[in-house]
Amino acid sequence: MVIYLDTSSLVKLYVEEEDSSKVADLVRSSKVIATSLIAYAEARSAFARRYRE
């Protein structure tokens, strides 16, 4: 199976949020995982925001 992760789903792999376990299960069962090129910058921004809170 191929899955596409948007930034909010990608962040759930690293930050415990609602549905984090569902995303992790999907990633474990997938052969290919895709995301957008901008997801790296968006995820870093999300992590920085969480750090400041």
C-alpha cells in the first residue's frame, strides 16, 4: 500500500496527539510513504511552535 502523509499526519509520528497511533499503524503497514516537498519546512515550524508552548 502507498500512503501520502500531509504535514499534520507526519507530525503525529513524532508528537503524541489524537490518532497518532492510527498514523503509526498505517506507516508500519505501508510499503511506500509519500509527502510534499514543503512538508519538511511545515513540520519544523510545527515542532518549533510546540516547543515554545
